[in-house]
Amino acid sequence: MNKPAAIYARVSSDRQKENHTIASQTAALIEYAQKNGYSVPPEWVFQDEGYSGAILVRPGLEALRDLAAEGQIAAALIYSPDRLSRKYAYQVLLSEELARCGVELIFLKAPAGATPEDQLLVQFQGMIAEYERAQIAERCRRGKKHMAQQGGVNVLSGAPYGYRYVRKSDTSAAFYEVVEAEAKVVRMVFEIYTQQGLSINAIARLLNERQIATRSGKGRWERSTVWGMLRNPAYRGTACYGKTEQRPRQRVTRPLRQRKALPSRDVGGHERPRAEWIEVPVPALVSEEMFALAQEQLEKNKRHSPRRTVEPTLLQSMLVCEQCGYGLYRTSTHTTKQKLNYYRCIGSDGYRRLNGPVCTNRPIRQDYLDTFVWSEIIRLLEDPGLIQTEIDRRREAAQKADPLRKREEELRREQARVEKSSERLVTAYQEGLLTLAQLRQRMPALQKQTQAVETELQSLKMAAVDEAKYLQLAESLAGFRSKLRVRAEALDIAVRQQILRLLVKEVLVGVNTITLRHSIPIPQSGPGSNGSPAPSSGVTGSRPNPGYLLRSGSHLTDPCQSLPALCTR
């Protein structure tokens, strides 16, 4: 009577799939089973295609272990020990597990005998397979790193949306080619996000409403896709290699619905420090300035995210304790007549730390501080010369466009020269004046020059667009101020937050001072000081963009007369 058995085969790469090595493993094992009296039903032939031998959780291997645990098989047929696992520890673990279930483990290329010598041989093979895998991984890593340092795009994971990956040929290395239809979408996304202020979700909905096709041509635009596009440095002309790395992480058991718990992966992806990234030049789709604006806006949105706030506040996520550097959060207390909200420093909460509080700054009334800061913002906006000075400065820079045009003409001439040099090299190769090795040696340098010129031309083009927008901004400023003066008190909290965050980076709350740090240059003068400089507040002098003293001591008017009492210890 034939003994019941199961077959397990594995390949770890797409190339092995294409070469049908898993089919050859299965065929050899089926032939062995027929010759040696093993019965293998078709449903007991398990294959793991594209799974690394360094991981333990694989669908086919899990099914084999389940059969063994249920006592349905007497033997497990595997081509060689490294097909079971490339880690010696995993080989021993699986061998002992199958042995406890009464399952004989049979390797076609390395018979597993019962003698100590046979077991020692299998163990040596497992250790050698693990060492070989580590060697291959290290060589691949070093080779890819060297290729990236030389500017090769073939080490990148794939061309992002807006580009097409062109494989290397006899005359040129691999490179990214701009897909103009997709590039227009990329520029539109950056422009909408940085200039119109739409959220990432709104941009994804807009792309779907306009029926703009994704890279695959099917499916919908998702928030994560737009977010990844805005963060991808390739669009400013420098794709990056080595942004993430695999590091060990704590194992946890993930309970799945109606299924047994599975162990999580031993490693996970973690972002590496920015200094360790290797930049690879590619054609730019947006300017450096626009990409930087997008990153700044992403950081702002992350910081000012409302999350689960039921009642948003004007100064939400903008308050910083001047004493300890922690943020302030809103808390409340109830009296017999009303509910009072306060801003409280996180560092003053003793329950958050083992050694007690790290700050002695006292809470401050929310309504007093909100009213005081908003009245200061209105005062700034009503000053006709305050923001106009900044607009005039930008307009003056925009009107000095002659150097930009001259630089563009120089780049056009350089572009034509490089193209002619490339044509001469190809002609020389066709006429037999250059060997193929000489052509391959010279062409990459010319391609890098072409990409650098195209990147700078694109930056100049986008800079011209930005300058035109600055010229239009001054015309609408007066109208905005007049509308704000009339409707300031009727604005809802979301609009007030937007205006405040355009002008102010953060609000420093001291023991008896409130300091604003502005986003645009503001003369150091406190309210009611008639332009005279206000005293500094201690920490502002050490900051790259100092603010000015907003209030101190008794220099306050209604409704903020209680602020000194709340902030003075």
C-alpha cells in the first residue's frame, strides 16, 4: 500500500519563475514518489512562487505544516534543504516539528538519513545555504549602491508616474523619459496643492471627477497615491536611492477574524536619515521652489491636522511654551455658572512623567488669549504698509527677469551643443571611428549634461510662473483688507485659522509674555508702542526668525486685563 505524502517546492525570484524551475522541482519529486511507493494527490502538491527562503510564513509551507499536524501524511518530499529554508535555524525548527508529527522529511538532492553523519551533512548544507544567501544579498547591495553613485536609474524601484523607464541599449544607459501627458497631471497636482490650498483628498476626488487615468489605466486615484507624488523628490530632478531599509522589529501576534493568529514579519521598512540617500539625476517636472512649498505645506498640514477635535480653537497646534518648549493643549473646568477653557502646558502635567512636571508655567484662559491674538492679527492686516512692503519686495524681484532670460538663452545653446556632440559620437561609431566600448564610456557624461540642462530650464520656467503670480498678488491685497475689516467678526473659526497660519508660525507663551513669530518680516514693535522697539523676550534672539513682544505686564487693554494674573507666578 502506498504511503500518503505531500510535495513542497519553492522559488524566490521572478527570473526563476520564468525559467520554470519550480515545475522542474515538482516533476522530479512526483517521479521520485511514483518510483518509491508514495501516494501524492494533486491537491497535496504545494508551491511557493516568489517567496524568500529566509522567511517562515509562506502559504504553501503553512499548508504542508497543517497536513502534518493533522496526521494526514507520512512523508514530505522536498527537492533540497535550501528549498525548505535558507536559514539553518528554520531548517532545524521545521525538521523537529515534522518529526514530532511522525512525518519523514525526504530531500531528493540530499537524502536525510537517520545516522548522525547524515544529519550533520544536512546541517552543514543549511549553514552553507544561509551563508550563500547573505553573500548574495551583500554583493547586490554594494553593486546597486555603486551604480546609484554613478547616476544609474536602473537601481531604482521603477519609474514613477510622469516618467517611462527606458532600458539600456548598446549606445546608451538606462534613463527616465518624460511622459508629457502624465507630466502635465503632476504639475497640476503640485500647483493645486501649493497655490490653491486644496487638501490631498480633494485633489484625489478632482482627478477622479475629471476622469484622468492612473498609470495602470484602471482603478481610482487614492489619497496615498497623491501623497506619495507630493513627497517624491524625483519630480524636482533628483530621484533618491536607499531611502528606506529593513530593520528588525518586535514580533507581535496578529489575531485575524475567523482564522488562527499569524506571527508578524521579523523586519519592517524604516526611513533612513536624509544624509544617507543617494541622489540620481532625472528630468525635473516641477521647480525646486514649488517642491519646497509642497513639503512645507505637507508639514503644516501634519502639524495643524484637526484629528478628532470636536471644538476647534483659533490657536490649535500653534502654542509653544517659552519655558520648556512643549506644546499647549486645551483643558476645561466647570463653575456654577459656566464652563471655562484653558490652554495648559504639557510639561506641567506631573502624571505624564515618572519624575513629575518639568515646567511651572501656569494655564491661560483660552477666550482671553484667542481674542488678544486675533485683535493683533486684525491690526497687522489693517496696516497698509506692513504686508505691502513684503509684496513690493517680491514684485521688485519679479521685475528683474532679464538675468533669467539670459540664463535661459545660455542653457538653450548648451542644450544644442550637447545634442550635436551626441550625434557626432553616434556617427563616429557608425563609421567605425569609435569602438562600442568607447561609445559606452562617453555617452553617459553627455546624457548627464542633457538632464542637468533640462532640469535647470524647467526650474526657470516655473520660476517665471511664480513671479507672475507675485505681480498679481499686490492687486488683490487692498480688496482683501477692505473685506476683512468689514467681516472680521463674522468669520468662522476655520477661516480665522487659515488667516492666522498664513501670517504666524507659532505663538510663544511665557510666564508673563506672549510672543508672535511671523511668517513674513515684521518690524519689532508692540501694539500701542507707536513704532518704538519693544523689549526682547529672552528666547526670540536665539531663533532664526525672531518675533516681537506682543504683551508684557500691564500693557494690556480689555478684554485681556486678566492675562497677567493668569500668567504671573
